[in-house]
Amino acid sequence: MSEAARDTELSAPGDLAALLTAIRTGPTGPSIGAFFEFAGVVTDGLGKAPRRIDDPAAALRVDLGAEATDTEFDRRLDSVTRAFAGQAPADLDRLATAHFRRESYGHLYPEAWRLIAAHRAAGHTVVLVSPLTEFQLRPAAAELGVTHLLATRLAVTGGDPPDTATDLPSSAGEGVPTAAGDGVLTGAVVGEPPRGEAAAEAVRAFAARHGIDLARSHAYAAGSRDLPLLEAVGHPVAVNPSAELAATAVANRWPAPEFRPRPAQSPANVARTVLALLALLAGAVAGVVSRAHTRDRRAMADALMTYAARLTLRVVGARVRVVGARHARAPRPAVFLFNHQSQFDVIIMPKVLDGGVTAIAKKELTRNPIFGPLMRFVGVTFIDRSDSAGTRAQLAPVVETLHSGLSLAVAPEGTRSYTPAVGPFKKGAFHIARQAGVPIIPVVIRNAGEIAWRNSMIARPGTVDVAVLAPIDVSAWDPADLDAEVEKVRQLYLDTLLDWPKSADHPE
């Protein structure tokens, strides 16, 4: 594998696997804490640093610098609080959410997501710890499903927050929680920012309030200033450690995994992406021409997808490793469900399923000058998501498609996620499978968001792992239990992402 391809694979797989195994096999329940320093552990940055901090949008991108001197930290924090002064908390939350979804989501480490997800699956109390302001942390916390923050709190007119902990609503992860209250920010800081020894004190106070046993708890931090935090728990982990912290980790035999920042949009990747789009079009044309003599539209459509996917992957420098490839071949027809994180999924799925499949897509894609015509040619059914009442009628022809022997590929989340997390599933695909009398087959995709970020058209070299799980017969499902059955299927994705099958039986 080339060095470029390795860049987008999960780094330090041995260290990460050992940590995940320890979490899965260790004690469970909310009395076990998992404290994550945000900067350097959960993310490698907040986005492009501002040249001037003269408005709230610029202030949201300011990294306060966990390793900065006290003077430099105070100067940066003062600039941020002055820029936030006069803002309503709810308005600032909305601005922070927009910034996260536009830019900073791409800086989250997938390795950190896996650790956080493993702790949550074990029922642990997960907390983000950072001297950043609560507004800078809340959007990421929501996407990661974290409901507790220890952050720098800012005063609001009409009364200050009661303490330094922010407990987010339990809906975190399904929508971004916002600050409550009708006041505006005053520009003052409440209490001491959780930094250095103050972070450790905040953790101890939080543990006392929530009944957490710190001796059995975990902490993840990156800088030497975070040493008090690591020493406060029984299971410290030095992630991407500074030189000083690395020496301490070695002396104490602490795990010290390395998480690599995801590659930026380099000129080489831009050029490679342009060539890949040309390859996609060339492959599509070549596929149609190769089967034109058959005058069979389905044969031409299958060849279009196969040729286009194969050439695009080759030019991008992306390879696909598949576990459970036999389930992609039979039974057919079936409804293949895949988790959706990247625009690159539309290239991965044809490669994995290898023909005999069409899809459902949002109506807006018909306006895409490249994918629109190609998707129409292969028989994709387009639905108007704004017409929720008419969705079932729009999907009625899909049942006939399945009866004809053609399989269907659907993203049940309905939209791409900002992290490897698996969002709530819509039930349309399950209704279709039941009506058509065909099984559903879960397809779990890992790392696609590292090849192409959610909102990016730029692709990077790397490896995408795919697990095709065993077919699920939905014919006997009781409609009254549909919500519970769908959630069981969604849980299969979460379980697979956390505990990936050990070997690929169809490497490419």
C-alpha cells in the first residue's frame, strides 16, 4: 500500500484495538467515567484560524491553546469573550452549529469517535473537558452523543450558570442542543476555566456529584499541562502526547496512541478528483458501449456502474476491502441498506454489489449535471423529501422493481452524517422490503468519510472497509413492533463499527 493510501486508514490500529477491547471487556455502567480533553484528542483543530477576532464567527475558530502560557491564554480568552458579548446564547449556538457543519467537523478524529462510542456502549459517563467555551464544544458534543461538558462558562445577564459543568439534554446526538435563557452574554467568565490543575479539580467535583469512581475511570489527554487530569483517574491515556507527556507515559506505562490528522485538500487531491470525475464519465460511457450490442438496458446500466466505479476508485487511489462478500451476491433480489457518511458511497456501493441493483435518491440530485443523468439511466427512483405525506405513493413503483428481480440500495438515515455515527433510521426501506417479500441486507461502510468528507467534493487516497452482514427476513415482523425491529437493525451497524470483523474475504 502506498504512503498516501495509509494516510486515511485508522492509525495506531494495535493501540486503538487494545483500548477498545479493554473498554468492551471492562466494567460497565455510569459509575465509570471517560474524560476526553477536546483539543488534540477529539479534534486536531477548529478550522482555519482567524486573522482578526472582530466578530463571533471568528471567535468560534480561536483555539485557546491548552499548552499556551497563562498570559497568552488569558489574552485569547479575553478576545473571544469580547467578541461574544451581547450575543444571545441560542443565537451563538446556531452560529457555532453552522460553523461546525461547514468546516470543523472534518477535524474530528475517527479514532476518538470509536473510543467515545465504545464508552457509551459500555454505559460509561462520557465527558468532554476543555478550556474552550461551551459554545465551541456543544455542536461536536451533539454529534458525538456526549451529554456532559466541562468547559469555560460565560456569564449571561439575568443570572450566572450554577457551576462549571454543562449537562446537555439527553437528545444530544440527535440534534444540537442549545443554551437556555433569555439573557445575553456579558463578556465575563464564570469560575475558572478547566485547564491544568483546574481541569483535574473540575473532574473530581463532577465525579463527586455524579457518583463516579475515578479509580476505575478513564482519561484521554495530549499535553503536559493535562498531566493532573490524567493522574486523577485509574486508566490514563496519552493521545498524541507532547514530548514531555510522552516521557511520562513511557515511565508510567500508559498507553500512548497516535491519531493522525486527516489530510487537507491538497492540490494533488484536487487534481486527482478532477481526473476521477473524468474517469467516472469515461467508465460510464465505456460500460454502456460494452453492452450496447445486447440492446438490454439493464445490462448496459450494470456495466455503466461497474466500469465507472472501478475506474474512479483506481484514479482516486482508493481500495475497498469487503467482509461478507457472499451476502452481496445472494439472496437476490434484496434491499441493501448502507450507512451514509460520504458522497463517495455512490461509488463504493456499485463496486461491492456488482450489478443488479438500483437505488432511491432525493429529487434534488436530478439537477446534478453528472450524477443526475447517470442515475436516471440506471433506474434510480427519485423522491421529493419535502412531500412526506406522498412519500409512500412515490415509493410504490419500487416494490414492482423488486418483484422484477432487481435489488435496491437505500441509505436509511436519509442524509449523510458528520461523523462515523449512525443516525436514526427512516422506515421506508423496511416497508418496501416487507411489501415486496424480500430480505434486507445491512451493508456497513467504514472510512468513507475519510476518503471524501461529508460536504467536500475532494477525494483522497485511502482504504474503505465494508462489511456485508447476513440477510434479515422481515416477512414475519409485526407492524406494531416495527420501531423496535428497525432499531435492532441500526444497532447492528453500531456494533460492527465498534468491533469490526477480523479479516477481509474480498480485498481489492
